[in-house]
Amino acid sequence: MKRIVVARHQVGLVWKKEAYLRSIGPGTHWFFDAEQVSLYDINQDFVPPANIQLSTLLADDVFRAKVQVVRVKEHEVVIMLEDEIIRKALSAGVYVFWKSERNLQFIHQDISSCEVIQHLGRDVLHNKALAHLFCTYVVDHHEKAVLLVDGKFEAVLSGGVYTFWNNTSIIEIRKADMRMKHLEISGQEMLTRDKATLRMNAQAWYKITEIDKALLLNREAEKQLYVQVQMGLREYVGTLTFDELLEKKGDIGRFVLEQSAPSAAALGIKLEGFGVKDIILPGDVKEIMNQVLVAEKKAQAQIIMRREETASTRSLLNTARLMEENPMLYKLKEMEYVERIAEKVGHISIGNGAAFPEQMKQLFAVK
């Protein structure tokens, strides 16, 4: 015989040759040598022995009265709280907890739904012990997203945080930036109607307006937009000669917008604007254009010079007529030239000083 003492916070399970016999409570107990006793602390979680089925233990009414049984279904998860603090999550199965002074709570949750979890607080959703239960997606305030469940469209999501149960369903979130964006169209080599080769750089401004069309009904919608705008630009350039293109450069944006807007709308995109940044000419064409420009400027300069010469001659003729009609005006003109000459004279030497006043008088006398 052997004596076993079971404390007040303990429960004993009696075994014989690995077969369960009974459970015992606090106190002193005597057993045959062939019997074995396993002691369990009722303030700790119960872990069943590996060599015995839990159903065998639960068949014992005495043992059954000492425990609390929690059954979790296949489509459920149970959140376990102790003293209102989250301890862990229980997946599908049967769990046994000792009845004691521990304040245990068990919250059953159905995880078969693919809807956004809204009834649980942030303290539950962001608890590290429960992180494996959820999958969380963040949609920024300037974005929208489409929700796909098992490959099927479910809803359009605006900015926010979305949490789903991590179950057997496949959740997919596809996001799109809803802000205004620009599309760079660089180095486009084109032929005008008169077979002139040139290269153009342009930009388009657009934004996504219908996310379901842009992400679900069209593959790589932004690349398709690039091709449509490029084709519209080529169509416009191909209908004009080089000189006409330079004259109507400002009309390119309006034509491309009108041409590409319907196709862009079918992609769920609104084309807001289009403009040409640069028109780059090949080296030989550029040299010819420079020669033409120089020749034009020279011709304009010759015209201006001749116009000025004509105006100057006409002015001299008018002055001569006035001087012919008015002798005093002629004399004033002479005095003006004498004054100009005197300004350049450093000093004056007078040889016949007595006759100088008379000479000056004759010089300025009106004839």
C-alpha cells in the first residue's frame, strides 16, 4: 500500500496499467502498489494525458462534475478570457477546464462569414494572441479597392481598415489610386502628311473614376490608355503638313482629348487634359529650318532699313523745301552746323583782329 496526499487546489486521476480508474479530490488516499496517481493543479489549464481519450475521462461522472467542457464547432472559434483579459483562441475541438476560482469566459464566434468584422473592438482585433485569426487590409484615403472572395466580386471599398476572418475563403483586395495622375508620352517618332520626320514629347492628365471597370473589366487599363492617346496623337500629326502642324500646335491637345475620351471612359478613366511639350526635328531638317529663319529675318531687316531710308529721305526733302521758302531757316541751319564745328575746335587764332567783327557780321548777315 502507498499513501497519496491531494492538496485543496489539486485533483488526482488514478491509473492502473495505463487504464483510467477514477478521479479523487483533496485529502489523504491509500492505493495498491499497482495503482498510479497523476496530480493536476485546478488553477492551471488541464492537458489530457496522451495515452487516454478525453471521452473516457468525461464518461466518469465524478470527473465530469469537476470540469467545464467547451466544445468548438468546425466553423467556429472561441475566444478565452480570464478575469476579462484575452488569453487565447480555441479552434475546432473539445476542451476541458477545471472548475475553480478562476474567472473564465468563453466567447463563441462564427468564422464562416466573409463579411468585414465590425462587432469586435480594436482591442480584440489587434490582440497578438488572436492575430492568426484575422487578415487585415488597409485602403488609404486617396484609394479605392475592389473586394474579391474566392475570385468573385463582392464590393467596392473606400478608404479605411478592413478585417476578415482567416477562414477557408480566399480574400483578395485590389487597390487603385483615385488621385489625378499624369502619363508621360516621350520620344514618339512620327511622319507628317508631307513625309517630314519629327519626334514629339507629350503629357496626358487623367484619373480613375470607375474602379470596377479599371481593375476588373480591363487588363492593365493605364497601358491601354497610353496606346489610345498615342494613336490619337499619330492620327492628328499624319493629317497635316509640317508647316500646318507648327501653325496648329495648340489644337493638338483638343483633338486628342476628343478622340481618346470615349475610349478612356470605357476603361473607367476620365482624360482631363493633354499637351505637347516638345517637337524635336532631325538634324538636317533643323538646319534647313534655321536657314529659312535666318533668310526671313534678313529679308525683314532689309525691308525695315529701306523703310527707314525712305522716311529719312522724305524728311530731308521736306527740310530742303522749307529752307528754300524761308531764308532765315536756312541761316539758322548754317549757324547750327557752325556750332557743331566750333565744338570740335580746340582754339582759334585771329590774324587780322581789326577785321574780325566785320567778318563775323558778314557771316551771319541775311542775304
